[in-house]
Amino acid sequence: MIEHVTICEVGPRDGLQIAKTRMSTDDKVAWIASIAAAGVPEIEVGSFVPPRVIPQLADTQEIVERSLVLPEVIAHRTVIQALIPNLRGAQNAYNTGAHKVSIPVSVSEGHSRANLNRTPAESITEVRGIVDWIKQQNRKMPVIAGCSTAFGCSIDGLVPTKDVVRVAVGLVEAGVDQIMLADTVGYGHPAMIKEVVRAVRAEIGDKLAGLHLHDTCGLGIANALAGLEEGVRMFDSCIAGLGGCPYAPGASGNVVTEDLVFMLESMGFSTGIDLEKLFEARRILHAGLPAEALNGQLPKAGIPRTFRKAA
């Protein structure tokens, strides 16, 4: 029996938020359509933050609206997700029709204040208010909370595992549907991934959904494998490994979707993603953002003749 692993493509949000140039709205929509056509089941298409904060994502409302009616999204039943920083963002996402929202909650104090100008405890209180508001609406909109800097912080340094557990438990008590553990600055290593995943799962069980990994120190794929060995079956990733948090000094790109899908499928895990079509999505990204350097080992090497996609 083949196990399934869910990939959420965060390129249109995390991948573009620190890009040197802005991708046009039309190019973004074409890129999102190609990602959906490749069979990626979830796409984080933008962030409902003030345009002055992240101008690269100023068109998020239009992007969500246009993504929802794309034939590729409808045909593949692709989940359209958006990041929100607060209740106003949640209301905007809901009114625009987003299927699902993600909320970043930093574990480290330094990153929390730099990113959202509040403490981790204050963020959990904000999340509780968001969940309560969504529950009062007519349409269900799942809330996934990302525990940012769960494996280290470029501002505060080491992040104790007990702090990650405390924030994760607080978010579950606040009513979120799922928890993602985020290696925001890419400081994690496989042993750390395993330790933190085990500790968090021991307290919140299957509310722990997956991992959001960055490749700052070149360990993104290794960390994904460590998570896989611990039973993690959901990962965020980005085509061409773009991205990074503008409020986390030194943070660089996400784990590369193409490389991650190749590893998973080669190992016999089904992702439902077509690598050739994923390469086409990479080409569309490059056409719309030609100044950005694209990362990834598989695109350089090409798909090996020995590759067999999981059934």
C-alpha cells in the first residue's frame, strides 16, 4: 500500500515576498495555473498583509479571486490558501473566497516582534480571536498555524524545544485545525527535526500536520527526509527554492519542490505531482521573473532514466 505525501507549494507567497523585482499579476496567475496543472494539491497564493509591508504581494485579493476560477484549479480541486497576519487579514481572505488560511506564530520573541510586533503569547490570543470569528461564519475555512523559528532564530539564536511545544499547545487550545513546524531561517538539522517533531507530537498528536523547511544551510532535503522518517506526511516547498522571510536576517530560499517531489516519488511515496509539468511551471516562473536566480539540483541534472514514479 503506497503512502501519500501532501505538498503545499508556497512559491506565489513565500517565494515572491523578497524577490528583487515584482512579478505581474497576469504572470502570477499563469504560474499558479501551471502549478495546479502539475497536480500540486495545495497552493499558498499570497498574503493579506498591508501592501506597504510586502509590496510584492499587494495584488493578493485579485490573485485569490482569479485563482479560484482557473480551470486547472477547478479540475484538480486544488486548495487555494492564503497567509494572514491578523483578524482583518482573515476577514479579507474569507470574503475573497480563500479555501484555507495560514497564520505565522513565531516561537522566538525576537522574530515575533520583528515580524508581527507582538509577543508569541499575544499572537496566540490573536489566533483565538480569528478562529472564533471564522466559526461564526457560514462557510468553513480551515486554519493552519505555522510555528515559525521552531528550529532556531537568526535574531535570538537557539530556540528551546520546550518553547516550541508551549506555542504549539497554545495554538491547538486556541482552536487551529493544523500545526506546521517552520524552519524559518534554515538552521535545523536532521537530529533536531526528529527531536522537535517527537516532542510536539507527544503533546498535540495528529494536530501536527507537517514541516515548512528552508535550505539556508543546504539541509532542506535532509531535514525533509528526517521528518518523513518521523511520520510527517505534509511539506511546504517552493519551485526553484525561492523565498525567505524579510524579517529574519540571513534567511534564504525554501526547500525546492522539484527536488523534494523527486525524492519522495523515487522512494515510493505518492504525491500526485507530475515532474515534467512541474518543470513547465518552473519555466513559466522564470519567464515572469527572469532576474531571479533559480535553485534546484534535479532541474540541472534532468530526470534520470532510472526514475519510476510511485504508482
